[in-house]
Amino acid sequence: MERQGFSTRVIHTKYAKKDVHNALQMPIYSNAAFEFDTAEQMEDAFLGRSPDHAYSRISNPTVENFEQRIRSITGALGVTAVSSGMAAISNVFFTIAKSGDNIVTSRYLFGNTYSFLTSTLQAFGVETKFCDLTNSKEVANAIDEKTIAIFFETVTNPQLEIADIASLSKVAKEQGVLLIADSTLTPPNIFVASKFGVDIEIISSTKMITGGATSMGGLVLDYGQFDWSKFTKLSDLAQRFGPYTFNAKLRKEIFRNLGACLSPYHAYLQSLGLETLSLRFDKAASNTLLLAEYLQTEAKIAKVNYPGLKTSRFYEVGKSQFGNYPGAILTFNFNRREECFEFLNKLKLISRASNIYDNRSLIIHPASTIFGDYSPEKRTEMGVSDTLIRLSVGIEDFEDLKNDIHSALI
Ligand SMILES: *Cc1c(COP(=O)(O)O)cnc(C)c1O
């Protein structure tokens, strides 16, 4: 049989066990523990010799079904669903890092990821080295004998910078370090991480996957392509687990000990969201391109940034990695900060809110909110100007979004 398409695979992923009532949609198993008929079966489950569930912090049928759907659309070897995108990030780094190691990344990072790396991990003796990830020479130079990974976001937020992933992967392979991607802005219907040599992928499923910002969730995907026998912290485990080494360390230790399991209710909501992901993304992304083109015609707007615009510096690299629509977020600049506030206050339809990839369009002035605690110098370093507005475009009708913006500009 030919390989099925994205939505077909999401919708028709088989249950691990047939539902006793033949429910067509995976029910919510909201329970902590599972009973065993015999002590032998209990032993098998605890020792991982059977796929039976024992305790929901470790595995749960509703969560497992969500993980299996993600596996079937991405081809990942291991998928672990966790309680938020940040839980996915912390679980990954606690799995691979030890004191003395360092991570090479960019300053253009999701705010809490930046804080996690430079404060939380730093306190455990793990350093972060920043460089320009769009310059592979700089990346190669930043790597030293203590580097364990290159970490990048597929489209950075709010700078909307796109690195060439194949060149990052080449550097990572030459130097024997992991390539880790946060692909939250480019969901799995447009970005196939395994094609670009990504070893571990992180997604905040709170965003496009939920289908309307209904719940928090995160995903860790491991593609099983890395040779763990050469990775100091996990080389012993590698003798036993081979390509499953990362997954074994994560599932059998870190994930259990940190306790950031996904709630079955949220797994249910996110499984539903996944079924319509492709439809919703297409609508939001085509709205984004139309709005970016329209915004360029408005005299009060100084600059429009969307990597799907042919004039963008990242147009070609974006197209080759994500197709015609590199995400559904655009930014634009006014000439003065006051104009940003005036404009935001006049909007009637678009919501003034944080978050991205809701069904509704969300707008924010990053410098005074998400980046408000940083000094102006630090914000400049992070590529966040005082005149910048970020718009996460929803699935509303384009004309209505355009009219709302136009009215607020008069
Ligand atoms: C939102 C987000 C996160 C964190 O996800 P949460 O689910 O809010 O914890 C991480 N990375 C990126 C790129 C994000 O947009």
C-alpha cells in the first residue's frame, strides 16, 4: 500500500488495543492506576516485558494513542508527550546534559527556553554558547570538546529568522554533536525533521496542535539516528539499547522523575486538534501571506516581515524546508513606539494577547510585554525593536482581519 497522507495517518492510527466498546474516538482514561489479573502479569508490565499500563505518570492509554498518532505522521522512533513545551525542553536537556557540558545555540530563543538554559541548567554546571546559527562557520567555531548539542528553533520568534538546517546538520555530524530542533512554529504537516538530519525534535503542542489553544502540552521526538555509543553520558546505556538509548534514558528515568506527564484530558483534546491540524494550518498560513502582502501597501507601516514574502532574506531557505508557508506569524514595524500602542488599542476583532497559533488572531507588542523585563540594550541584542508588532494569524476570514487592521490604521 502507498504511504498514506498526513491527515489520513493522523485519523486512522490504530489503537494499541481494541476498545472494549468499539469507541471510534479514543476515550479519556482518567485514572491513576491499572489492575493486573496475576502477579506474573504485573511483573512483566513493571519490567517492560509487556505493553500493559501500570501507572498514569509513566504511561496511559489516551496519552499513548496521542503519541502513536505523532509517531505515525513523523516517523520518529520514540515519542514522549509531556505537560508543556517547556517540560519537553527540560526533559530533553536533563536527559543528555551533565555538569561541564555546553550547548551551542542562538540568542534568538523563546523567552523561557533562554531562561531555562542560562539560569536553570547553568546552576547544574551546563553552559550555553551563543552564536549566529545562520552562519555555519560561526557555529563550527563555537563548538568545543565539551559541546554536546546544537539547539535551534526552526523559525525564531519574533525575529522570524530561519537557519539552513542541512548545514547545521553537516556541522553537527562532523563534530559528533546532537542536532536538536524546536519546531513549534513549523508543525509536522509542513516540516519533516528526519529529512534534515535532526536528531531530537521538540514541539509545544499547546500551539498549532491543540486546535484552538485548549490545553497545554509538549512533545519530545527522537529519530534514532544518533550513534549513542560515542556520547559520553549515555555510552554505557548504548550497549544495551542501541538506537533506543535516548528514549530509554528519557522514559525510564528523567520523565518519570520529573513527573511532567501529559493529562489524559489534554491528550484527548490534542488528538482531536491533530485531526484538523493540516486544514487549520493551511487557512492560517494563507491568511498570513495575504495579510503580509496587504500590510506592505499601508503607508503608516515602515516594514513587514514574513519569510513567505519573496522579498524576505529567508524566502528561499524557508521554501526549501517548509514549503510555501513558513509558519503563520508575521511581524511589522511602525516608525515610533507610540504608534504601536495607538494601533493595538484601536483593534476590535484581533485579540491583544500572548500565545501563538490559536484559531483566533493574536497580537502583541513584544518589547513591552514578553521582553519587558530586559534592558533596551539586551532587547536590541535579542532582535526585538521598540517599534515591532507580532501578529499570530488565525483562521478567521481574511477580509475581516484586513478590515480590522485597516480601521485601526486610520
Ligand atoms: C510556546 C513555545 C514554547 C513553550 O511551550 P509551552 O507549551 O508554553 O510550555 C517553546 N518553544 C516555542 C518556540 C514556543 O512557541
